[in-house]
Amino acid sequence: MTDEDEKRVAHRALVDSVRNSAGSTSLEQRARAFAGAGLAPPLDALIGKVRTRADQVTDADFDAAKAAGFSEDELFELVVCAAVGRSARLYEAGLAALAAADAGAAE
């Protein structure tokens, strides 16, 4: 197996673990956080920030989600799912761009 194949296998294992391992949140909640869609307020605001402007996440974002009934364990899982989901999409886009560049160079 090449280094690149090993990296892809490791990436898939990470994504699978984050989305499907036992946890405090449901698989559906984790799938929604991973995709960044279908979450109710105030969780949608927190996850939206994690996905698009993580440097702007504040204690107030977490406090609002906790006030809505989410535990720290649940928020940790959902934030990790959102971050891994975002990075997975960027990783796949990068691989697609490299494949397109390689295909263009071969012509």
C-alpha cells in the first residue's frame, strides 16, 4: 500500500469513527453536525461558526447551547463532527483538484 493510500484509509477511519462510534449524541445529530445542516438554534449558530469561522467561537456560543440543554460531552462530540466534516470536504476538494491538474498535465 502506498503512503497516499494509507493516508486515505486513515482519513476514512477518522471520519467513520467520528460519525459512527458510540457517544453521547445520536448518529443523526452527528451526521447533521458533520454536514453543518439541519440543526436547531442555538446549536446551528455554534456549529456554523465552527465550520466557517472557528476563531470567532466564544464562551457565549457554548453557554447558549448548554442553556438549550446540551451537555459538555454532547457539545464536544458535535463540535468535533463539525470540524472533521469541514476538513473532510476540504480534503476531498483538494484531492479532486490534484486529480484534475494531473489529468490536465497528462493531455
